[in-house]
Amino acid sequence: MEIRLKNLRRSYGKLHAVEDVSLSIPSNTVYGIIGKSGAGKSTLVRLVSMLEAPDSGEVYYDDKRVDNLSRKELIEERRHIGMIFQTFNLFSSRNAADNIAYPMEICHMDKEHIKKRTEELLALVGLERRGNAPISTLSGGQKQRVAIARALATNPSILFCDEATSALDPQTTRSILALIKEIQKKMNLTVVMITHQMEVVRDACDRVAVLDSGRIVEEGKVSDIFASPHHAVTKDFLSSLTTVRESIIRWSKEGGHYTLRFRGGKTDEPIISAVSSATGAIFNIRAAGVQTVDGEELGVMITDIGPEGEVAESAVRMLEEKGVHVEESGEV
């Protein structure tokens, strides 16, 4: 199901939480919305998921407008969406299976159907033998798997994930993201991931929108954003990405006036040598590494370029001509 937002606005007093947001989220994809604390992510997901009405603007699911529905229509439409939260929001008084069954119970589904569907979902999230387990006995990752299964209980067309991995350790985060991607493909879901973690975007999403002060400042394919970020907020996210630090080897704590980003086959080309030979520029490489984003290799290099002046400027121009994205004063 495609989601379209037109000029959404939502304010709380003098705080403009969402300011004129227009966005198209393709169907059958994993779409990331990333922003720092206070950027408006939580407000935006509440508007898109119909938990809150905008002050102005429109929300469409396919060609149907959903922000102005009556209460009865709203309840019916919400059955087509599932939600996963950072805090799991599970009932401690119910075991794993009963938590999954709850949405089907309130929809008054047949008991046999509920039992069969619950067993299917436990298997889908890898908890076949944990249906009777009390919630208190489950790990964080297992609790999130139960929450995912519960969100899928009524066969939604859209799955919202609001900071779904923020409370998990890195290894568990990777397994949960892999599970969500697998489920998305099996069920042809539109998945919207709200996050402040760039590694979540890198490992799970097909496209991403960067939110800052309630506005979309950058949007596109994840590989394009990683290879050639334009907005300062996006560059800041990439510079502080924990897993990028782990994949980059830094042998000098000082310096690094330029950040070079190489894409695809260019990670294997002797571009630095060619530029140095042609321009006479001297590269003092401070750090470098390669990571994989959406199946594509992206290289990052932190370097100083000398001598200063025309030689350095000529080297930068030649790098860009060869398809290298160059940022000044960047540091990973």
C-alpha cells in the first residue's frame, strides 16, 4: 500500500513539530524516516498512522484519504496497519501466545482461527516453542519478536516501526532487522521505520527521508544518500554512525580536512594515485574503509590534501570528475 503525505502540519502551542511535510512512500518497500531527538519523528508517525489528526494537510493510503475519517471508519482502517514500539508494549499478565492473540480477540475472530494464526506467527518470528512462556522470562529480542508477531496478527498492509530496535544490543538489532526484511518480502508489506540510528537505515531500508525541525531536508535511495549526502544533518548522521567507525581503520587521531566517498566499482580503482600523479597533490590519508549499503560497496576515506591552494583545489575537482563525492571539514 502506497502512503502519500501532502503538506502535513502539526503544532503544539508555539512548537511546530511537523512543518509542511509532503512525502510519497512506495508500496512494498522498507522506508526509513530518520531524525535527531526533537526533529518531529514521533509526531509524524502518529499523523501517518492515524493516531493523531494533523492541523492541516492530507494523508492517503493508496488513493483513499484517511486523515478525515469518521471514528467508525478510522477503527476499521486501523485494522490494516500494525505497529511495533521501542518498549514492546506487551501484557505482562499474558504469555507470548496470548499477547499475539489479543488483536484477533478484540476483532471477535473465531477461536480456531486465532489458535492457528497464533501458531503460524510464532513460527514466523522463530518462537515456535515459546508460546506458553511468560513475558517476564523472555529476552529483549524475544519480546520484540512477540511484538512483531502481534502487529502482524490481523494481516496488515502497513507496518510502522517506531524506534523498534533502540532498546536492543547491536547483535539483536541486526537479527530483528533481518527478520523485518524477511517478513516484508513474504507479506509484501509497506514498512515505515522511524529511527535515530543510521545503521538501521543502512541495514534495513530501501529509501530514507531525513527529518530536521519538522521538515524533510533530504530524501532518496539509501545508497544514494550514503554515497552523496547533501544536507548538514545527513552528513552529521553519517559521521557519527557507530558501525561506520567500526568498519573504518583510523591510524591518525589528528587531521582529515576532506571526506571522500567512493561508490561501487570505484572502491577498486586507483583514483588517488591517478589524481596525485596528474595534479601533484599529496594525500595524507588518516582513515579509510569500505561498507556495504543495500548490496552496494561504498568506500570512505578521511584525508588531508596538500599543498594548499590551487593544487588541492585541482585535486578536488579531478576527484569529483571521477565520481568521488568530496566533503570539506568532514570527519568520521
